[in-house]
Amino acid sequence: MVPQALRTFQPNRAEYCKNSSLFNIYIGNLDRVPLLQLYNSAVFVSDFDYDLPPELIAQEPLPERSGSRMLHLNRETRSWQDRRFREFPNLLKPGDVLVVNNTRVFPARLYGHRSGQRAQPLSPNNPATREFLRGRVEVLLTRQISAEPNEWECLVRPGRKIGIGEYLFFGHPVELEAEVVERGSFGERRIRFAPKEDFFAKVESLGHVPLPPYIDREDRVPDRERYQTVYAQARGSVAAPTAGLHFTPEVLQTIRDRGIEVAEITLHVGLGTFQPVRVDRVEDHKIHRESYEISTAAAQVINVAIQDRRRIVAVGTTTVRTLEYAAQSSGGHVHAGKGEADLFIYPGYQFRVVNALLTNFHLPQSTLLMLVCALGGKDFVMNAYRHAVEAGYRFYSYGDCMFME
């Protein structure tokens, strides 16, 4: 007889996704009762740490997009090989579907000043008064919440000084004005812009390319083109889907000439992609939502390939998360449509769609590295990262890439 505890037990998210060997509990001969998968240890953020010399962090793009190195990982043989990205088309197999994220980065970093009306008053004799009340403010727009009113999720610096009710001004003379309407943790804010017919034109004019903080320089005019994929279309990202930065029109044409189908989906990169993990256990981290769209045509191409047991090769972790999120409730097939993805993939996750991945090298202890480890196995991927460090690969956004199949 089956104990009542086993009949009523339902594994929660943490228990289902923990990274360890698992064992199965079969409940009698009840074939229709779901198989319960239990894990016997937690996943710790510290498990995804590695040492990286600062000089390996790429500060500039290469002169040629397709000139990067590529570490080729084979999951079956648990081996890797040093290659060049130009070899990538020849590693694709007949029948593969290559899926890319066609989001477009916009100049989402705005510099302005605050009104100071919500600040604590300082003595008029204090020489810091003027700077404190009207000091420079940096705002990184991460996600548009609504168009009317025009409200955005953003990161603000200096965060501690920017409270609810504070007004922020951008441009000289002022071209955009926003009010802080909600306050979150770690510099997160919700701001509401005053109505402006040409809002995005103003942002394009005033904004700066949101280069990640590990690129230790100000953005430049060339970054507007190089921190963007050649197939970018749909505006909305605050960070580039960097695995796509290696492609050129010629490389894409070579892939198509080999009979490989290329499908485009959209996920606008926001806080969910680059937010630091501030917990000890991976399962305690909550990922932010990011807007996505999958067209009917793209879903059909992908689903036919899945049905025919052909490979789905994802370009970038953002593509992986979008496809896997869109297939959560459909038995392994991708749903077309729009939505907001908040799927956090880490070791223990069972992939429904993606079979192979082209990606850049990611920050230690980041959700992106955890996703790569989920697909390739933590020990295998972390050992490959150590090899990449020893071999002098260039890391992060403007760096080299790896192809895992």
C-alpha cells in the first residue's frame, strides 16, 4: 500500500530543480501517476565561480565581427577543441534550425540631474549643497511597463538619494522629464515620463549605448553599430544578445546556402539577463521578466524540426530562455505569441527545445553561466572555462565565443 505522504507529496520548485543525482519513486502500479523526481543536494551560487584575469575581459570589439576564436564543446565525448568562429557554419548539420534573437539595443543610458525637492535640506553655507541637490543622475532604462502613461523600470545611480516623488531632467535645455513613482531595492526604480510625442527620438538623441560595467570606458559612436547584431530589428534591449555579434551577412548567407533554416525570435534583454545573484542558494534567486515575441512562422519552422527530431541550435542564452519558456506548457512545442519570460534555467532543468548552443563566455556566478552549465553539465562547462582562461580567450560581450553541441 502506498503511504499517504507519497500520495499527497508534490515537489516544489526548489526540490524539482536541485542539481544532484536523482532517484525515482514509483507509486505502485499506477501508471498514470506522475513520476516524482527528487534531488538530494542544493545548488550553491559559489559552485559557478572561476578566476579570470582582468586583462582577458575584452574592452573593444575585434576589427572583424567574424574574427573571434570559438571553443567547440562536445557533450557526448566530454571534450573540446580550439577553433575559429568562421568554422561555425561547417559545424551545423543538414536539417538544423538556427534560432537567433533579433532584438535591437537602444541607447538606454541617460544622464541628467534631479530636482532635489525630495532631498534632505542642507545648510546654505555647505559648499556641497548645489551638487547634492542637482547632482548628476544616471538612469538605465530596463523595461517599459506601459506606454500611456509612459512608465519604465530602470536602475538609478546614486540610488540611495533618489526617492519617490523626485523629478529627473534630461538634456540641456531639458528635453525629457520623469518622476520617480516607485522604489525598489539595489537602485531599481519605476519612473513616469512626461508626455512627449517624439519620446524615442529624444532617447536616441540623448541616450548612450548601455555598455556593461566590465567594459571600463565610455561608449563611443562606433559602439552604436558594433554593440548590435547585423540582424537586429525590434527595438527594446538594454544589452546586446552578444552571441549574435559574431555574425556577418556573409556568414549568415553561407549558413543558408548549406540548407540550414534560420528562424528569428525576439526577447528584449533587461534586468533578467544581467541582474547579479545576491543569494547563496541558486533556487532562492528570482529572475526578472523580459518581453518576448515569437511569430507564427518562426514557431512553425521550429516545431516542424522538433517533430522531425532535427536539432534546434540557439544563438545566445536569451534565445534559449525564450524558446524554453514558450514550450513550458505545450508538451515540448513552441507557442507563437507575445509574453513576458521569467524562466530561470540552472542545473537540473530538463530542456524541451534546445539541443545546441552558441554563446559568449559569461560572468562568474551569473544566471547566464548557470544556464550554460544546465545544458552542458556543471563540471564539464566549468573545466572548459578554465581551459579558456589558460588559452587566453577574450571574455564577455566583445569577446570570443563557444559552441556546445
